[in-house]
Amino acid sequence: MPGAKGARIRVLIGPEDGASNFHMRHFEVDPGGCTPHHQHDNEHECLVLKGSGVIKSAEGDRSFKEGDVIFVPPNETHQFCNTGDGSCEFLCLIPAPQQSCECPG
């Protein structure tokens, strides 16, 4: 998506698995990389598996590290940025989109 840099997403559980309520995704962000700065109607629940970074939002920047959990409320503009030296990886759970969605995280 426009605005993303060095970020990859893999759907672990999604529509192809018959998941009609929630989807689980794995993100990997390179050092200096980020997801797009965006917002959408659904909330996110994230678990940081590896690395560290900053989530940028209208509420201000919040640092995160391995083992942290992150809640992103609906309609909050947000962006995950890797500020560490190594790869940053996190799981992201979202409600199943009602239509096709390119939600990056």
C-alpha cells in the first residue's frame, strides 16, 4: 500500500480457512520500515513477537517491544514503525472484513 516501506503481511487465518469472525495476520517490518499511516473502522489487537518500534497515532507516539500487546481502537489513525536494528514482527487480529479489505495493520 502507498506509504508502506519494508513491510510484509501474511494471512495466517483468513477467509480461505473459513474464518468468518476474525482474521489473524503476521507482519514483518524491516529496520527503518513502516506500515502506511492510515485508519479504518475496525479495531486491532496485536502481539509483538520480535523487535521494537513506535506506533504513531493522533494520541501520540507509543514505544513497543517484544512481548508487548497493543490495542488500536476503531478509526484511530496509526502507523507501526520499526526503530530497532533487527526485524520487527507482530501478530495482528482483526474482525473479518464485511467486504474486500486491504487493511495493512
